[in-house]
Amino acid sequence: MKLIFDENGNLIESIDDSEDIEEIIDIENDPYWKAPIPVEQRKHRKDKKRTSNKELTLKIALVAISVILLLVILYKIIIVFI
């Protein structure tokens, strides 16, 4: 849209040329367009995160069990020698 004013700032003429312009947006080739993450990839990320948490929990449980067993063995050895 073009607006034409006179010297006093009064509107003389307004030309609406928006009908002549067609705005074409090419989403696939536009480098500034950021497409949303597909649902399949989002689910994969969540599953991956949960897997790593499960692995961490299992490692902590194994370390705890091994420490408890080591303490029990040491306790029995101390009782036998005393």
C-alpha cells in the first residue's frame, strides 16, 4: 500500500497495490524456517533418556549390592578371627 501526502501532511491518495503482489514462501528451501521436530524423533529422544536413566539406576544398584556383600564378607572374617 502506498500513501501520498501533500506538503501539509494531508493524505492525497492511497494506492492499494497488495493485489498485484503474491507472496510465495518456500518452506522446504527457506533457511530461516525451522520445522518442528517430528513426533517419532521426539519419542526416540525420550526413550533414549529413559534408557540412560535405567542404566544409571542399574549401575548404582550393582555398586550398592557389591559394597554390601563386601561389608558382610569383611564382617564375617573379623568375627571368625576374633
